[in-house]
Amino acid sequence: GTRSCHGEAVVSTQSTGMSTYTCTLGFPVCGIWPVGYDGTDINALCRSHNDKLLVTADDFGLVNLFRYPCCNPTAEWSSFRGHSAHVTKVRFLHGDKEVFSLGGRDQSIIQWGIC
């Protein structure tokens, strides 16, 4: 095994699974960026607890649902409008049957059902 300069064993994290995924950048989510979006148009992202779905919040008032992982730049998705302006956060609830989204300028909280 490999040792650090302090003598502790170094553990590889390459195949370590994450309990959550909320970063808008990275290989498993590189397909969430539609043509014409810049690097700031997607404000938040959340992977479902069962690792099957991905939800994003964007600057256009949309909540977008993708399959996870989403590595294909031509990935299909569904968009849902409920906010009157940009969406700042999205999160799956435990059980992955609902998503909460938080609006920016409209200051609303919307609960979405996942079928």
C-alpha cells in the first residue's frame, strides 16, 4: 500500500461512491448543459438517492429532470416551469418521489412530484 509523508496509509477514492452529488460540473453530469447555455446558467443540481435521476435549476425559471449519469451532450430531459425567474436550488426528498425547488426573485418554494 501507499503511505503518506506522515506514515498513514493512503486510501484510493477513485471508486468511492458519494452519498450525494450536487456539483454542476463533472463527467457524470456533463450532458446537462444544452447548446447555448453558458457556464453560469445552471444554478444547482441534485442526484437522486437511488442514483437514477438528476434534477437541475436554471436561470430561465426551469426545473429540469435527467437520467443519471448524464454524460451525453445530446441527452434527453424534461423541463418544468413553475418559477417566474431563476431557480436557485433543487433537492430530492428521501425516497426520491418529490423534489423541492427554491425560486430566486419570486422567493417561492415549489414541491414537485416524481412519477
